[in-house]
Amino acid sequence: MSSFKAFRIHEENKKIVARFEQLTLDDLAAGDVVVRVTYSDINYKDALAATGAGKILRRYPLVGGIDFAGVVESSNDARYSKGDSVLVTGCALSETHDGGYSEYARVKGDWVIPMPPGLDEFTAMSLGTAGFTAGLAIYRMEHNGQTPAGGPIVVTGASGGVGSIAIDMLAGRGYEVVAVSGKPGAADYLRSLGAARILPRQEINFGSRPLESVQFGGAVDNVGGEMLTWLTRTVDFWGNIASIGLAGSAELKTTVMPFILRAVSLLGINTSTTPREIRLAVWKRIATDLRPRHLDRIVTQTIAFDELPGAFPAYIQGGVVGRTVVKIS
């Protein structure tokens, strides 16, 4: 382990430059646990960071990759021993701390999740932050009273990683799922994951009234903007909307009417700062009652570490369906 390969992101002459480099442990951010990384994945956030299309990193240089799974190499934290299979998602990786696009990673012990029984390193990265986000959304919605009896759950941005996994999880829990997608060719894929109905984004009449006719019992939204505004006006009494992403827009223009007349709850989902006890509880559920049944369909490609840079543009262009796993070592 004198040196190892990592994909590192720099800011040079006010431009983002990312490249493979040989690093040593001394180059990595401080931490209690050193992990030999076996798998990582690609999230939209990773593509934004590596290409400079979005302001993700708060300091430079940093190793990219917000997720990784692997085997403990050494630990100063008594909770972990050499050889333990573990995973880390979010927790400031590739924001303020070196991430998972590296043959070795060093992180704080509180960030490390022991591999839940029933999962392995490949499966954990088939899920990654996308799976954890979907699981956390459902966890929070159900904690706030959501049940299948409350009506159909609409999932927007349905063909992406979070959307795909959310559909699979919700259908497995007995919910009727309505998938909203702007990709006409994704309909069969979404049905195969458990979507009962496909609603093409281009066919939505967003309306303009403070409250529109009720259509859904709840929602998982990856889009934001006009889509989220519409959801606040169409979710039924006591329904929950999990706000996850802003692929469409960061703006939200609505009124208080859905919240004070229909008691709709808007739940913000932040996976980076999730308390450890909730993180452990959600991963336990992801390995059991929330475990997706169709991960083999959701993981649409597995790539070698060397192929990583060439995979990012498709994410920026919105051309990706499902999940990509990266084999690190």
C-alpha cells in the first residue's frame, strides 16, 4: 500500500480538472478507519463534481465518489477489525473529505456502516446513496403515517437511480406506484420494477389553482420546480411528499393552502447529515423489508475503474437509466 490509484478532482485556473493519480495514505483526509475499496458507484452528484457542472466540492483537491464499499484494512476504532465488510455513503465524501474513487479510503469511524446481513459489497453499491435516499424517504414517510391504504404514491424522475429503486421498494411494500418519466422508452423498464401506471411528463397538465383535484396519496420527488409545485396541489389529505432532488429546478412556487387545508407534509431528505442511528435503521430495512426485488434490472451497467471518466457525460445530459456500479479492485 505504498501507493495506490485514485480519481482526484482539482481546481486549476478556475476550472475543474479531474484525473487518475497515484496517492499514499498521507495524501488522504484524516480518519479512524482505512478501507480497501472494492466497489463504488456513480450518482448525479458525482458527475456534477467530476465535470464541474455543479459546485459540489468545498475544498480542493479531493478524491471523488460519494459512496464506497470494501474491506477494513486497519482501524483505530474498536468497532471495526481488519477484514470487516463495510460501506459508506454520503457523510461529506467528495465534498469536504476524500471519497470512494480510490483503491483505499480513510474515513471517520462514525461514518462506517457494517455490511448488513443479506448484502454484499457489490449489492451495497448497486444501491449506494440512491438506494439509501429512497429508503430514507420511505422511512420518513411511513414514520409520518403513510400507508398503502392512503392511495397511490407518485415517483418523479422515475427512470433515474433513486426513482427506480423507490418504485421497486414501494411496490414491494404493497403501494400502488405511479411513475412519472420524460423518457418514452423507459415505460417497460418502469413496469418491470413494479410501477402500476406510467404518466409521461409531457402529458401532465400542471394547472394553476392553489389546490387541484386529488390524484395521489403521497409522492417521492426527484425533480423540484414546477413538478413539486404540482405535487403539493394534488396530494391527498395527510399525504407526504419526500423532496429528494432538483433535476428540474431548485425553485418552489406554491401557497400554504395544501399544508393548512389538506395537511400535506413536505419532507426534506438529506442523506449526508442523517444521524447514525437512523442511518443504521434504514440500512437494516434496505436489507430486509425494503430490499429491492429487481436490482438486476436497475443496475444497467458495471464498469471498470479505468472507464469512470467516460461515464460522467451521460449523467449530465440526462441519458442514464438505472444504476452504474464501478469495480475499483
